[in-house]
Amino acid sequence: MTTTIQENGNQVLAFFSGRLDTAAAVQTAEEVKPLLEAANKEIILDCTELEYISSSGLRIFLSIRKEAAAHGSKVIVRNINADIRQVFMMTGFVSLFVIE
Amino acid sequence: MDLHCEMMMEEYQAALPELERLLQEVLAKLREALERNEMLVTAVEGRVKTRKSLEGKLALKGAKYATLSDITDLVGARIVTFYTDDVDRIAAMVEQLFEIDWTNSVDKRMLHQLDSFGYNSLHYVCKMPEYDFRFELQLRTTLQHAWASINHDIGYKTGVEIPREYLRRINRLAGILEMADDEFSRIRTEITDYRRRVHQLVQNGKLDDVQLDGDTFSSYLQARPFDALNRRIAAINQAEIQEVPLNRYLRVFSAFGCKTLGDVQRLVKHYEEDAYRLARHQLGNTDLDIISSAVGVQNICIVCILASGGGKMGLVRFFDAINGHNTQNEAIAEMTFNLAKNLQL
């Protein structure tokens, strides 16, 4: 599992690649810390190469969303695959994020 | 300007730093007290009297003042409120904050005859023990402030005496604004009463008497109508429940034809069991141990749409309503439709 952060003007992008499961969550939580510090910008979570997300991964996304909401900015979840879309829907979090 | 007034101007020049400190302290105390009492106002502002303005005042009535500290408006502050009721509430607050010089304070609202209208403000002359100078505090509503500002502007710009006819028209406007101020206050009181009544009806379960709208739906949500269902769903995987806002479901229930909270409640009860079956069907084969507090109401809406024959398009419209229009909603609707079809809703 790898996470790459890029700043682009008023946006900050995180590119996730691999399986965001319980084992990977600790490291990913560390790697997304720059996102929390830039939460006043629009945050884009690019999931083009994310294969799977567990509850631990959802919690990371929620912590990012909570920080962004506290700064009045939004989180866009981009290019999720069908399995991850199903996770968002089944758990009722689908309306909490902007899903593109 | 005579010698007495010139000496007072010199005294004023020397006192300017103290006057500025007094102003800042007064404003800070007022803002802090308003925040503590959770009172929203339009403006808290102030000024130290300018040299030019003081010269004008002394030229007119300098002999009236023995010393500079006899002038009560060297420092002036003003609070502009939204409502007339707030002027009296803030006045009570000010009386606790500062020492009031009652001899020089005046409630201009009370000065008018029964058949006259015009300037309306409450003026307090106040004192803080650690300062030599008193200060003036004006309390007025936004509409009173608008009238006073325009009246002041007209009076100054013309430079000549304004004919009686125009003065009458200006004062007539003060009467209209006084009526508007009273009406705004009444509307606020009535809305507060309405909200209290609705809350009471929701608490007492008399939901058929409550029309469905933004306010009433918020009161309904405060009664936490989806908690029991959410807890049952959470128990499937011993999941934790994350709170999320549910207000956007108002438009979904409205689209379902609900006119009262009673309609909403009947719909919720009717589809609750199927909503749980849908959640169990979806989550039972996963180890997802976190859900949102929207999952119960979301599933109720989904099963209602499918049971009413709304099909995939109905689900797309539903996800458009709660997520905003988005190309992904079609895929989400398709997936939801396929997940739910084995349940024979």
C-alpha cells in the first residue's frame, strides 16, 4: 500500500495505491498527516489504484473529512472501484463525501 | 474661541491616549459580555471625539463646561441590535458592566409625544472607576440606526434650514420604521413560540398535527427516530455508529408525498423491517465495523422506492437528492438495485 501526497494550488491530492486494509492502516494514517495540516484546501482522495478499503481505511477517510469540515473545505473521493463504492453505500457514508 | 475653551482643547490633546484606552476597554468589555450572553448584534462600534468636533461643540456651548471631564461624549460607543427587545436586554447587561450616570442618561424612545415620531435611541452616560472621563453609550436597532444616519446626512448636507414639509416626511418614516421594528420583534417571538409548540408535539408523539418542513424535520430528528434501527444494523457486525447530518432526507420524504411528520413516521415504521433485512443482506458477509447514522434512513428510503416500483431510476433520483447530482449516482443506484433484488421487496 502506498500513499503519495501532492499540493496543487488550492488543492491537495492524495493518491492511494494497493489495499487499504487493517495492516496498512497505521502506515497510511501517518502518510496522510500532511493532508490534515492542509485541510483548509480542497482535498482530493484519488482512488484510481486503490483496490480495497477496510473499516480502518474508512476511519482514515473520515478523519480527513472531519478535519476538512472543521476548516470549511470539502473532500472529493475520485475514481473508486465498484467494491469500494459498495462499502461507502452499505455503511451509509456515500452522502458524506463528494464521490466523482 | 475664548481662553477657557483653548485651555480645554490643550487638556483634550493631553488626554487623547487615555481616551483611546478607555474606548478600547469599553468595546472589549461590551463584546465579551455580548458573546457570554450569546447575543447577536449588527455592530459594536465607537470613536473618540475628533478635535474638530470638540472645537465645534465648545464654540457653541463652551461656557457650560467647567472642565474637560464635564463633557460626557468625548468617548462614544454604540451597539446596533437586530430587534427592539434586544435594546432593553442589552441595557440591563450594560447596567451590570458600568456605573451609570442616571442624571445624564436619557431614553430618547420615551421623549416622544403620543403623536410624534423621530430619533429613537437609548443613551447611557457611563463611568469606569479607573478613568477620569465618562463615556456615552448608544443602544438602537438597525432600523433606528438607518433612520438616524440618513437624517444626520440630510441635515448636514443641505447646510440650510430644512422646510417643515420635508422634516414631516422624514419623521413620518421614523414612524413606519418603528412599526417595522415592532413587527420584526413580534415575528421573532411568534417563530420561537411555533418552534416550541412543534417540539412539544414531537415530544408528545402528536406527529399528524405537524406539517413537514425544515424546522419540524429538525425537531423530529432531535427525537432520534432512527436510533433503534441503526443499533440493530450496527449489531450485525458489532459496528460503531458515526454521527452524520440527516437533514437532507427532508427532500426525500417530501418527494415520497409526506405532508406531516405523522406521514414520515408511518413510512419509517412500514419499511423499518425491510430496511434492516437489506442491511443484514449487505453487511452480513463483510467485516465492516463502522457505519454512519444515515444507514437506517438510507435503507428505509431504498426499500420504499423499490417496493413502490421506482426501480433503478427511482434510486438514481434518490442518490441525486442526498448526494447532489453526480454521474457516480447511476453506478451506485445500479449496484444498490442488484444487491436488493434478491430480497423480493
